[in-house]
Amino acid sequence: MGFGRPLWWTQAALLSIFLLQEISCASARASSQFQPRNFGLPGASVDKLDDVKLWNVSEPNFNLYHRSDVLLKKVKSLVERHPQIMSMEVLKGESDGYKTEITVVTVEAGGRKSSHDQKMRLLLDFGQHGRELVTSEVAFRLLQTLGGERPVGEVDLGALKQILPHTIIKIVPMENLNGRRKVEAGEFCERKNGRGVDINRNWAVDWGKKEKDYDPSEEYPGPSAFSEPETVLVRDLAMSFKPHVWVNVHSGMEALFMPYDHRSTVPTDGAGPMKTLLQTLNRLHCMDNCVVGSGGGSVGYLAHGTATDYMYDVLKIPMAFTWEIYGDLMQPEYECFQMFNPASPALLQKVISRWSDAFFTLIVNLPAGLRRLPTRTPAIPVWNWESFTSSGLTDIPDKELRSRLTIRGQSEEASTGLEWGGDRRSESADNGEGEKLLLEFSLLFTGVVLMWVFSRLFRCFCTGNQFPYSPLGERTKRVPV
């Protein structure tokens, strides 16, 4: 097809390239005026020349992200607005003088009941690593949606209205509160808890085993399994709740994992239904871009002492998953905030919406998936899934949630500039003009991005300095997710 205004586009592209090159050089020249800072990177020191790479490290934008205390206060207020279907408890733990607390929200769309035996039970864990801020944002959005304060995305509302009242969900919005506070204090690469233990390496399955590239500053498993109060609290919660499903939400890449993490194989007694469910989520919410499979066989390294392996192997939870919901693999290893979290408002809202919606797809598809699983333990009752899926609609006592499940979500343009999916469809220009404009813009944008990359490659010529890092984010070591 022909393209209009070719000269205009060419001039704009050349001008953009020139401006990007000038900005890049100016930035490089000005960098000598900055004072190096230690942002909590393992082994970092302001006395080392290598720390020049820390001068321009990105900091979390707390106009986009909630600080931990603000988020937890908002969670509490949300629960108080929906007392018919929500409750909250704060679990406290201590070990050798080290104290922590974990907030747990229980959501029962069909109304709060004393017995949970005849409900489908989900335990969802967010914020296990301090630097993965985006996961707690997804948890908060999910709670808002479950409270009817946000619209439900594209999902079978008929099935959801039928299943949700028979479901109880426990959500841990921020497991690693002390580690998160260290990130907010400036240690942007911190993944461990408040006393330096990776709480996703502190579980008893294959605990303490170390790979050849083991880095204690990243994956220290603690002096013993369950040495950390965070791990003990979540373990005890799972033991008492007896969930049918465990989901541990992380960031660092895009992946949907099932057991096992400590070896490269999948379970022999339930991998098929779990993988089918993950493939459905991948297709609907990750555009088939997520890695799907066992953690140990897909992520590129083995992880020992993880929560998901313990939940599956020891507690016999029928379905145990680890979701990796975002990762910018082009970032260098010290650029932790942008590696693990979206930096732009539009991308952040996209990730939050996509993955909070994914939990409703999970709920809708769980009865069929669980029905295909072998019975793994008498400790978790076997539900008559056939009877359940054909039962009538149980009334939902919360008016806001009931309304949301009746009418699709509305536009959220005022607050985010984005439009929720639901049944709405964007309107494009007639006669193919919109498609032409989009293609023209895409070509221009691609050219500008390529030239920006080259400007980064050649920025050293502006200062006479060598590159402090690979412009394409090449890592010198494995960064655990």
C-alpha cells in the first residue's frame, strides 16, 4: 500500500534521531557530576570504580507504586467496606529477636461461613521477594475486583457467578514486609527478608543444596529449614487452610510454572491437568509469551527449598503454581527496579489488569482441572465436582460485587488512560485509514528505537570513557527470580 506524507515522516525521524543522540551525549557528559551511591547491591562499594554503573540506577516511583504501609492501610480499608464477604488477620512471628508480620485477607463471595470444607479453596501469595513491587499491586487490584470496586475483565461471567460463591480465597498481599521496607529505604536489589534470608529457599524440600553458581547474597537459605518466621507463618497457614490451589506470584520474567523447582522434571501424578490450566492462562493472559512447565526445567537453573515444591510434595496441595508476571530481561543486573517492575504508568496498568484478570480465569477453569486430578490425600476433601458445576447460583451478599458480575466493567480512562476489556471493543477509523496510520507510526517508532540503541552504543565517544555495562543488559551472573 502507499504511504502518505513520506517527507514529513522522514524529517520527523531524522529530527528524533538527532535529538536522541544529543540527549545521550549530554547525559554522558553530565554523569561525571553525580556522586556514586550504594543501592544495596551485593559487594557494592563507593570506593570501587565499577560502581560508576550505579550512578544512574532507577528508583521506584511511589507516585505509581504504593509504599508498603500505604498499601496495607488501603487493604484494611477495603476489607472494612465489605464485611459480608471479607475478613483480615495479621499473623505475627518471631525468631531470635527478629520479628515480622503477615497480613492475610479472606474472601468468601458467597458470604462468610464458619466451615470451609465444602468450598474450593485458593491460597495466593504475593510479595515474597522485596524488590518485586508489582506483585503486591496485582494483589491489591485483585482484592478491589473481588470487592466489586473494579470491573471484572474478559471471563465467562455466567460460570464465574456460579463458581465464585462456592470459593474461598486467602490472599497474602505482601509476605516479605521487612524485605520490602529495605527496598523502600534504598536497597533496590534486595530480595531477601529483613535479616538476609531468601524465604523462597527456606522451605524443607531439598533445603540447603547449592548450585555451582550459588550466590549467598541472593539465595542464602538460612541456617536451617523454616528458620524464618515468614516461612513458618505461611506454612502454618497452608496447613490449617488446606487449599486446593497454591499460587506464588513473582516477577523477573514471564512464566507459568508447576512443580518441580529443585529438579527439571514434572510430577507424575497430576502434571497433565496443571499444564493444561497453565496453557489456558498463557493463551488468554500472556499472549503465548510465557514459559510454561516445571520451574527447574524451564527457568534455566534449579532452585532448592522453595515454597511451591513444599506445598506440592509435603502438604499435598493438588495444584501448586509459581507465576512470574513481568520481567525486563534487557536490563543490566544492577537495574533491579526496572528489571522486576514496569516503570511506565501504561505498562504497569497493563500488567496489573492482565494478571488480576488471570485469577478469575483460574477460578472458572479450576473445577474441571481439579476433577481430572488423582486424589492425592484424604486431608483435602474430594468435592463432587459434577454436582457443583450444575448447581444453581448462590446469592452473593455484597451488592457491589453482585453488580459487577451482572454488568461488565466500565471504562477506566479517567484514571489510567486505558480501557478495560470486558465486552467493549475499540473503534478504529473506517476505510483502513487507521490501519495505515498505525503501520506508519510503527515503522517510525521502530526506526527511532533502533537509533536510540545505537546512540547508547556510541555514547562513550562523547566522554572518552569505557562502557560501565553492556548497553543491551548482558549479565555477568545469573539473577534469581
